[in-house]
Amino acid sequence: MDAAAPRPKENMGEPLPRVDARLKVTGQAHYPADLPIANIAYGALATSSIAKGKVTKLRLDDARAVPGLLDIVTYGDMDKVDKPKFGNSGATSIGPLHDRTIFHDGQIVALAVAETFEAAEEAARLIRAEYEEEKPTATFDSPGTATIPAAGKSPLFKEDVKAGDFDAAYADAAVKIDQRYSTPTQHHNPIELFSTTAFWEGDQLTVHEPSQNVTGWKVELARQLKIDPAKVRIVSPFIGGAFGSKGPMTPRTAIVAVAAKRLGRPVRCVTSRMQAFGTQTYRAETRHRIRIGAGKDGRITAFAHEGWEVTSRPDPYVVGGTSATGRMYDYGSVLTHVSLVQADRNTPGYMRSPPETPYVYALENAMDEMAVALGMDPVEFRRINEPKTEPIGKKPFSSRSLIQCYEQAAEAFGWAKRDPKIGAMRDGDWLVGMGCATAIYPTAVAPCAARVRLTVDGDVRLQCGSHEIGTGVRTVAGQMASERLGVSIDRISVEMGDSSLPPAPVSGGSISTASVCSAVLKACDAIRTKLYAAATAEGGPLAGSRNEEFELVGGKIVAKSGASAKVEDVLKAMQVGAIEEYAEFAPKGATPGALKKLYAGTPEFHGGEQDEDSVKYAFGAEFVEVRINRYTREIRVPRIVGAFAAGRIMNTRTARSQLMGGMIWGIGQALHEATEIDRRYARYVNRDLQDYLVPVNADIKDLQVILVPEVDHAVNPAGVKGLGELGNVGTAAAVASAVYHATGKRIRDLPIRIEQLLV
Ligand code: MOS
């Protein structure tokens, strides 16, 4: 065992290497834009150079003169296709070629298709648009924004949670803070670029595109193209980084499909990194005002969280993280309000822990400020305010191991050695600071289907239309089948990432492991039941063991009494070559139409704060050491420890990897990431990996992930809480608290950069 493969503790699975690791590292895993396809034509996007107005004229002559040009898809060519819809399957309602209105900078105005990639690029660049230009509104504080309450305006945000009388409690509080925080625009930059490859065989359309939601896209693309969803297949076996960016389908997909139809040839369009900033989704900038009131004993009596988020003009995208921040501690009274600020921007979208990352950043900063105001240790402050029930609906937590996480992380980090005095810890020219923060992520689960086949030769094939976005879902699904069927993992093949497979929900919201494993569990148990019925039938090898508990181990059915039979022999006696089961899992509380919605690509999510019996969250605690050079103010993070409890851990290797990645991203959010916007043109400026900063190896030193054992049977049959998004929640606040501890400067606006520490 090494750090990458932590020894499993209670309720944790073995750190099996990923079943697809070899394919990935040897280049045999075909990412959608890599797949060799005969007779392919290449598409390149032409995009707008203004953010608001109308395209009055499009000059195509120069583009058409490029040798090898085959076609240009532009205004008028999408008239027979329905406009995209904004929602979980669609990134935006903007149909860029449906009318000539420009809603944001970098909006698609045409797709040039040519024999070669180079010719397509050249042609796209030669397309000249003329505009009737209006002055755009870029972001917060720009003239022309419209601010509206989020509640009721967006299907994504139900209500502003509240409890008790905040105003009275705050007025009476002995110690209080009232502070404002902000997080910047952040753009997805997965190493695998965004792409669409489409081809038609008669009336059957196949699209190869990196996707976190093949079923949702199949249905949404069919709707736009006005064809039967059965005629559309989305294929996405490997995805090179997603984190929400490949969750909803963008308008490009239908445009490329139309181009392929017109040409009668496969068309592939790979979006340039620069174009992705305007044609894909991103994390919008947010602002927060937090007020906390407490007694001198440190007990919080009043908590108010107001949030503001930028969105596009047409689409009310909202994250609204107050649902989680309002339930985090035992506040006494809670007041929240979320507002949307509409600007001339492309529609934002999901980015890893969409609500929690910015909102918990604000909350945990405020908690640290409050601890300072109370003269209290920040860990102790959280312990004092640990709730018995969540403050909004007064429901119990299905499980909550936050304090265990704090204890284990604090111990490993050496928190006891911290001198709480500001600026007191030094090492030569370096100011040392230590900070901590809470991580939280709602535990949700959705309906999911899976097909499992066990053959007489002892091989298993598992099929499920989920998505390998880097999480290792093939591996953990295979592990679940291995455990239930007593077949070793190398005899199990796992097929995913194809809409022709049994449908799975969107691989978002950290629901995949729980949802997929629950469906696999159900399919495997159906196989077990058949096997056992046959084995214990009259004249069967285990006829004497009927009604006993049993296990499947090493290709054998083993009854509790010790009697056993080979699975192979049972199948032979049954006169079958295989048992195959198709299982549909629906979570507790699912509506009667839940499975229908799964097939329609709009699965219901259950869990989080929605269930009647309890609220369901995963928790963690992160501790960070920063070092700041006393002369240059260079900021380093030499050490970070995170402890997380997330129910059953299927595989300690993949779990650690997810949490580690989250923490690294959190450091990036704290110190590196920000999309700069030119307010004059509402345009993103740093649209490449040279100027859009992310952490690299040299930025990450000692990083430790502690998996805290937790058993929770209430969340779902698999007992799994999601953890894909948990790790990066709270990290930035822990860094900000450590920076304060080192310097006495409270940086409330991310990212924290040298210049903020110089003044
Ligand atoms: Mo995640 S941002 O829900 O893919």
C-alpha cells in the first residue's frame, strides 16, 4: 500500500487500479475527437467579435474561395431545427444561428466545413460579420445590469431558506460581523477540448462528443432535430476532463449534425481553447454579504447569507449555495437571499461543486473572522456550533462526521502546534500561516438502469450508460459486481458512455457512484436470486440449504452452513449459457414517473435536503499551511490535509484521487484562477492556458487525504455518498484563513494574489 492506494478502513473497498488505466496511459482509449472515421470533413466555428447587437451582414465570399471548402452553415440553415432549451440537458436557450441577435461575445455566427482542418480554420477566419452594435454590460457594477431575485425565476433554485427571526437575534448578538466576499469568473479548461463528430447512416444519427449525459443529450438533440430519439446515438466512452463543462449540450452539436446531413459526410468540429470560453459554460462571478451574530460563549444566534450571481440575459442560470450554507451550523436563526444579475454574457453552467464552492468560501471565511472576533480557536468555534438537526427543516442528518473529520485532520496536520497569534509563526524570510475550513456536499442519488450478464464460463459483462469522466466509475461499478457475484474484477468487462446502453443519470452532482452502484447491485442480486433458486431447487446441489443465507465467492455459491456449489454447475444444470438481468433502480421517495424521466433524460434527484426523513450531506475538514515571503509576498502552500467522510468508500484509490484533485483545484481557486473581463467589450481576455492560471506540480507539495470511516444506510442501497465534488469545497477559505493568520490581511476577494498582500 502506498499513499495512492490507502489501506481500506471500515466500510471501504480495495484500492483496485482503474480497469481502464492501461487503455488510457497507452493511448488506446479513444476520446471522441480521436476516433478515426473515414471520409471525414472538418468544421471550424466563426464567432462574433461583439457582445451585443445584431449581425446585419455576413460576407462569405473570401471564405468560400478557400480551396477545399465544402460548406458554410449559418443564418437560415437551422430554420428547420428547433432552438435549444435551457435546462439540465441544454446549456443555453440561445440558438446562435436561429436569429441574428448577438447575446454575448464569441457567439457562433457560422460553421465552415472543409476537406481539412486547416482549410476549415482559414475559411472560418475569413468570414466577415457586419454588426449593428450596442454597448454591452459586462458584469457586476456595469451600467445596464438587471438584478432579479433568483427564487421563482429559475427552475434551478426553489427558495430562499430561512428560520427564526434573524433581525431580532442579530440585533441582540454580543459579537457580530458583517462582511462582503467575492469569487471571480472561472472557465473550464479540460485538457480534452470540446468537440462534436456527427455522421448519418440513413436517418440514424451518431454523435461522438465528450458528454456527462448521453441519455439527456440523445433526447434533447432529437427534439431539436425533430426526429425520434431512437434515431440518435451519443457515444462518449472516455472524457478528458469534464467537471460540469460537458454536462449540458451546447448549440454546436445540432449545428454539426445539420452540416453532416447537408454534406452526407461525417463532420468533426473541435472547438479551439479560445472559442471554448464563449461557446461553453463557465462558473460565473459571485458576490456575498454575510452577517453572523453570536454570544460571548461562541454560540451563533443569527446567520444571514445574501448572494449575487451573474448570468446571461436569456437564461436564469443560478447556483444558489444558501441551501447548504444555511444548513451548515446550529445558527439559531437564518436569513438568506439569492439574486441574479443579468448581463450580456454567455450562459454560465456547472463547474465542480457549483453552489458550494463560492458560497461555502464566503461562509467559511466569515466563520474564521467570527472565531477571531470571539478570540476562539476556529476548530472549537465549529465544534460549539455543531447542530443536532439542520436548522431549516429541523430534520436529522442521515450521518454527519464533521467533527471526526476535524479531529483527524487536525491531528495529522499538527494544528495543536499552531500559535494563534497573527504573524507569530515564521521560518526565516517566510511568514507561516495556518487555516482550516469545512467542506460540505449534498448526497443525492438518481434512478439508474444497468444490465449484467454472468456466463457459464464465469465472465461478467456490465452495461450502463454512465460516463467515465475521470472518476473511475467503470472500476467501482465493476467492483460492486465483483463483490456481489464472486467474480474477480479481471473477468468483468464494463461498458459505459453510450446512449444505446441502459440509461444512467447525468454524471453530475456527485451522484454517479451511488446511482450506478445501486443499479448494479440490484441487477446482481437478481442474478444471485435466480442462481440460488436453481441451486436449492428439488434435486439441486444445495437443496438442503434452502432459506439459508449465502455468499458468492470465487465462482461458488456458499451457504451459511458451509455447503457449496459451483456457479458453472448450477448454470449447466439450468441448461443456460448465461443469466442476464436488466435492473432499474429508483431511489426511495421516487415519484411514479421517475423511471420514465430517466429514459427521457431528465432524471429526478433525491437526497440532499429534499427527503422527508433526514438531510443527507457528505462532510470534510481541510487544513492548510501557507508561507508568504516577507519581501516579495510570494504565496506558497507547502502543506494541505483534508479528512472526509462520505459513507461507503467503494475504492480508496479512486476516492483519494477525487478528493486530492478537488483540493488541488481549491488551491487554484484560492491563488490562481480568474477569467479577466474587458468591461468595455464584455469580453474574456485571458482565453488560453498561458494566461488562465491553474496550479501545476510545483504549486502542490505535501497533500494528504484522510478517509474517515462512516456507515450510512439511509442514503441509498449502496451506502455511498458522492465525493467527486466534496474535496474542493472549503479549500479556498482555508487558504484565505491561513493567509490572514500569517499576515493579518483578510483577503475577501478571490483569487488571493501578491498585489493584494503588498498594499
Ligand atoms: Mo458536476 S459540476 O455536477 O459535473
